[in-house]
Amino acid sequence: DADVTQTPRNRITKTGKRIMLECSQTKGHDRMYWYRQDPGLGLRLIYYSFDVKDINKGEISDGYSVSRQAQAKFSLSLESAIPNQTALYFCATSDFSGFGELFFGEGSRLTVL
Amino acid sequence: SQQGEEDPQALSIQEGENATMNCSYKTSINNLQWYRQNSGRGLVHLILIRSNEREKHSGRLRVTLDTSKKSSSLLITASRAADTASYFCATVRNAGGTSYGKLTFGQGTILTVHP
């Protein structure tokens, strides 16, 4: 089994719908991240979390919310999806220091029509 | 703003040739990391080089770091078609006012290796 698992892998939805992307990890890491990837823009950080009580905004948090249900679970929600949120979303984990490598899930491709 | 800027944006070579990708950054760093991404897949960590290191090797990969020029390069020797992927540098620096690291990705280099 993968260390970092994302569900769903692909999702097509309509404007205005609520969408949740889920992430679970077996790495035992404290830090979890949600990134968004758009062609030509690299990866941009949406939110990150140190633990269930510590959640921080990244550079593009508007229109998104997150929940850290447990050390191993971190979900990303789009309360009212819009077409420009069409992108590839990645969950990642790292050790608590934040200086080490990131471990990525396989991604969730979201299309908002 | 992006900490790492990569060059070139795209690179096309023949199998057996060497591929060199460059990454420049703006502020002091703790370490610099390189990742690989196959099309539509998750990123995979390749190598980490600390700010007090100048060169690091891993198999066919060679990474250099020049902190005076604020730049790094990734060299893939004797490339193979299977090396076709996007390669990203990521700089890690101290998050302001804390003892924690903050990682920022560059925009990546798309490498195509033709058989």
C-alpha cells in the first residue's frame, strides 16, 4: 500500500458543488500539506498542518478549507467549486521540522465544469 | 513568490546524452531538494543537498550547489527514455521567526529523452 493515499483520484463536478478530497498517510509524520498544481505554475501550497490542532494557510488558501481529523488524515474541501479550481491536487507529508523531504500522494485530478 | 526559478523550462535530448537542469533562488537556504514527477503522478524525492555541501551524487544523478551564486544544477548522466519526466527544485529555508523549515518549489523543467 502507498504511504500517502489520496481519494478520489479523479473527480468531475459542477460549479457550486461542495467537494472533499481526502488524504491518509502511514508514514507517521506530523506535517501534512495540500498543494495545487497547474500547468506552468509548479506547485502552490494551499494549507499545511503540524498536528490536529495546528492548521496554517499557504499561499493560495482562498476558496479552500481543510480538516485534520487525526494525525494520519487531512482533508481538503472546496465549499463551492468554481471552474478555475480545476487542477491537480496533491497531499504530502514530512517530518515535524519541515527541513526534510516531502512524500507525495498520487494526486487527485479535479475538473469543475 | 516562487523561491526557485528553473532553467530551461523544457529540454529535449537523445538517449545516452547528459541532461543538465539549473535552479536559481533568491534568499539564503537551509537545503535544496530535487524531485521528479512522471506525467500526472505524484512527485518523488531524488536528492537533498545542504547549504554547507557543494556536490552530491546518487547513481546517475549529480547535484551541485553554489550558495554564492544562489544556484544549483542537476545532472543526469547517460540519460534513458525512462528519465522522461518533469524535474523540480525545492528550496528550504527557515520560516520567519521559527525554527521550522519552509519549502518552496520552482516551476520545473520538462525533460524528454528520445530513444
